[in-house]
Amino acid sequence: MKKTILAFTLFFTCSGIAIISCKKKSSAPPTNTMFYLSTNCQAGPETITINGVSKQITYVFTNGTVPNCGDANTASFELAAGAYTYTVQDSASTRTGTLTVAANVCNIVNVACDSFSSSVRNVISEVYIDSLVNWGMAIHGGLTPPTNLTGIYVFSPNILLHPFGSADYAPGHPFDDYKYKFYNQVNNSINIADKDISNPGIDSASGIAGYISGTDNSFTIFGQVSGISNSIPYTRVEIYTGVMTSTGVQNMQEGFILTSKTGDDDNAVLIPVGTGRVFYDGDNISGLSSTFRLAAPQLTAISGGTIVGVKK
């Protein structure tokens, strides 16, 4: 009864007399969700969008500092408890995440940087990058790769690290040596050519467009190649990775992964999508060469569950 009388009295006071201004209290929740940066993503500012509201982060909290909800230099939001999807966008990429907001606490999200540009993301998915890593390939992420990759490098001895399946050669099998030419580098894009130097004329390719990730002297190049083999259209990604030095590329690896094909659902003609090979330079240094003479450009095809040509 007391609650009923009190509610009526307040209503009468506010609406009937109107001598004192009555201000309705806001029902919006307090600032309870905060996004912040602890790493310079290099492609900022980072724009956080959640529940239709966008805010930017330009400041990086270092030395383990974790801000509170509502602090300056964060992206703080007022959200009701529940599940949300948010996006993080910068000049390199747009990423999506999920968040469950709990009531009566400060929900904190440390924004992760994307290690790969949108150009790389358009060539290869995170799933396939993870596969390459699991196969033993050293993938160097980052948005500030070396700017001096131009050169001709001798990949010798060429050793198989990861086969495409049980029907392939075993790890450690030697393959023909190659020369790789990196040229026309403009910022984080580059062209690649290769040539079999053990059996000249067997296998060569040129004009492969690649996109570079990495930091300092470490780099990875991703180049997409499309073709048709035995009437089956396919796409594969070529990967070149290593550490640039004054005498060549240290710990260089080369590989490919088949990323798509049309038809051949039973894998009778081509190897399965998501499989590939990884090779490494057996002496851990792919030295510089002053010459590179290409045969007529001819992209290697994939056929019969194996790779046509000596290496691929």
C-alpha cells in the first residue's frame, strides 16, 4: 500500500502542480564496455563499431597498462547485457568479433591487430595460413615488411618439407634447384618469377603478382596463380618466406596450397583443395645471383593427384 500511495503522490506532484521541474531519470546503462589498444597496429586509427555506434582509438597503452571503462583514449560504449558482434576497421583491413556483455561490470576488449593487409586477405584465408604454419612454414605477419626484396636468389639444395599427401614423396626428398626473381616491388606488392636451374626449360614462370607481409627483415610473399588442368579450373597460392640479409635470403621456404577448383569432387584429377607442398633451402641461405634468364613463360599445372613438372 505504501508503494502505491508514494507513486501516486509523486505523479500528482510532478504533473499536477508543476511548480518544481521534474526531470525523468535516464534508464540507459552506465558506460560498461571498453575497447583499447596495447599494440600499435600500424594501420590506425582503429574504428570500433558495435550496436550501430562507431568510435575511434588512436592511443596505445603500453607497459601492461589496462584502462577502465570511460577512460580517455579508449572506445567506450553503453550497452545492455547480451551478445554483440563488433567490427574493427583500419586502413589495412576490417575484422569481426563477438562479445558477451555482462551486467554491472566493466567489459574490457584488448583490440588485436591484423597481421595481414587486405590485399593478402583477398588472396589467402586465415584457415589456409594456419595450414601452412602447421606444415612447418614460417609465416611472417606484419604490415612493415622489408622494402629491399628485389633480387635473384638461388634456392639450393631444394628439399621437400611437407608433401601434399601419402602418395607424394617423403619429407627430405631432394628436388630440382630453382632461381627466384623478386622484382617491381612497390610498397607491399611485388612480382615473382622462377626458373628450374637443374633442368633448364622444364619449369619456369613469370609475372606472378605477390603481396608482402612481415616486419623488419622478415617477410612472406603471397602470390595467386589461376589455370586450367585437364579441363579443371583451379587456383593456388604460391608462398615465399624468409629473412632478408646482405648476402641473400636466410631460412628461405617456398610452397603452394591449392585454394579452389571447379569440379573434380572425388579428387580423381587434381589434388584436394587445401593441400599443397612446402620446400626449404637445405643450406639455410638462398644466395644472390647476378643473372636470370627465363625460358618462355609457362605456369606449372596440377594434374592426376600429383604436380606436373619436376618441382610442383
